[in-house]
Amino acid sequence: MKIFQRVFRRSFSFLSVAPLFVSLLFTSLFISCDDEDMEAAKELNIFVPYTRLELSKDSPSTTVNVSWNYCSNFEGYVVKRSFTRDGHTECECRSFPNETTSFEDTDCEPDTEYTYEVTADYHIFAGMYLWYIIIIPVESKGDSVKITTASDPKVCLDYPTDFKTSEVEGHTNALRLSWAPSEGATYYKVYMSSSLMEERFSTFEEIQTVTKPECTIYPLRNEVEYYFKVKAFGENGTSSVISTWVKASAPKATNLTMDTAYPVQNGQKETFHIEVDNSNNPNWADWNPEKQSSLWFSVTPEKGILKLYSDEYTVMLFSADGKLLKTNLEFTQDGEDYIFSFKDEIADFEPGKKYYLRFVDASVTLLVE
């Protein structure tokens, strides 16, 4: 029987805990079965995910039905999907519990070859040493299986290529994205992600629709990598497949002092990010906000409202002439927002009066009204 002709293809897991040298060797049989091997595998209690792929009868150009055999004694499964376009391979993963052995992948593109690979995994409690709990991950990986989705006559436009990114004058928390125009396209949809390997397939979310082959993406966190894709659309419901992704990041924040404070416009949500640098103050017990990196903003509130989307900040308030008014603003939670009222907390508040805000060690999104 072919099942006995397969070899062990399981890598060793190695763990070292100082000062004790612990070497644990775990091997699991990695077997890929075709249909005639399945019953034999069950009889031998050898369980490796055997992946079956089938195009959906209702939407064969966008949906693949993925299934695999049940593997006992495993905690769950990870399904990896990949495809290659213009020499660029993209991989996305999705996790499932042990009792799940199928799902519909509805996030496919027409006329595209996809590769699926299912891995069953679990963790072994190997013991304890002193205060350390030793856990060993074990995998049983199935073979890669390919399938090509059906073509769609309406998906006939060339997908966007030749991406370029550039900085936006006056905004360090923004990027300009451009690409070569697609013939016949009347508009484009732009998609963005901050991660390529989230626990789901559709990691990209639509952020803009534009009529020209360019857009400004704003606001973004500084020095954080983002990924962008674009899809072209034409008349009578025509479109392209989605492009490959391009990676870019907004430049480093420059509003690090009161003199370089970023002017926040009323009603405009702003996002800024600064890398935390504790080199001057490594001992958290002696934490001193005066020694920490900061983001500075100038504001002229009309309604006297500062709105944040997290309360994990140390925020200082200064007058227009640089006088410290409050060392740590206190916010009132309103749903998912955190509100500071200038009118209630500042005795001489006047609409349109200028103030400075200093955020210590922060990745901040704020709105002033």
C-alpha cells in the first residue's frame, strides 16, 4: 500500500532553558494521501490533513470550497492560501477549531491559480523546570493542492501596476499613492491593510474610491508599514482583478517640540505615531515624563472639546505663551470616546483661543472641536 512508502517529513522541535540544557525530540508522521489511501489511513489511526478543493457551482470564479479529513487528537487547523502574480507571491492564513473540516473561501479572484495547504496542530505539555512551563508545538502538514478559478467575461480590464508612493507636503502622517492607468477604467477602489497575516483571508479593507490613478491616504501612523492594493472598474460592470500589494510607510513625525507643534484643524481627525525611547529613563520605577519622547499639537477649539479614542496617554496642556496649565488631563468616557472639556476645566477658555497639547510616548488619534 502506498501509505507505507511515505517517509517522515517532520522537523524536530528543540527547546533550551538556561541553565538547564533540555533537548526534546518530537516526530510526527507526515503523510499525504490520495483518495484510495484515506480508508487505510483511518484504519492505522494516522491522521494528516488531506485537502480537497472544488469550485463553487454558483460562483466558480470567486468561491472555492475547501475541505479536509478530520484529524483526531489535534487542537485545530491552519489553512494557508497563496497565489502568484507578476512574480509576487501572496500568502494568507485562517485558523479553524478541530471540529471544523470545511469552509467556503469566497474571497477569490477570477482566472487565478490558488494553492491551499492545511496543517493540523496541537501543543504538548512537556514538563516544568523551576518556574518555566515547557510547551512543545507539533504540526501535521498536508500536501499543497492547487486549483484555478473560472474566468469572468466582465473581469476584463488590466489590473493596476507600476505603483509609486511619495510624501505629502505639510503632512508627515500621510502618503500619496499613484499607479499606471488601466485602459477603460472609469474609477478605482483602494484597499489597505496594516498586516498580511491576520487570522482571516480578507485582511484588506476598502478605504477610498477615486476617478484618477492616484490618491492621498491620510491619516496614517508614522513609521508604520501599510500595504495597499487597487482594483480598476469600468463601464457596464467591468473590472480588473485586484492588484498585487505595495508596501509603504508614512515618514517620521516631526512635531516633537512645542516649536514644531502640528496645527490640528477643528473637526479633522488626526493620527500620529512616535517610537517609544526609554534610553534616557530605562527604570520604569523612576519614569519621568520630562525625559520621554513627545508629540506636540497646537489647537484652537471652537466648542471646547478634545476627543481621544483611548485613555492610555499622559497629556499635558499649555497656553499659547508656553505656560503649563495642566500636567495630566482627565478624560470622561463617552461610549468608545474619551472627552476633555476645555470649557469645564479651563477657567478663561474662549472659542478659537490657541493651546498646545503634549502627548508623552504616544500613538495618538485625536479630534478637536
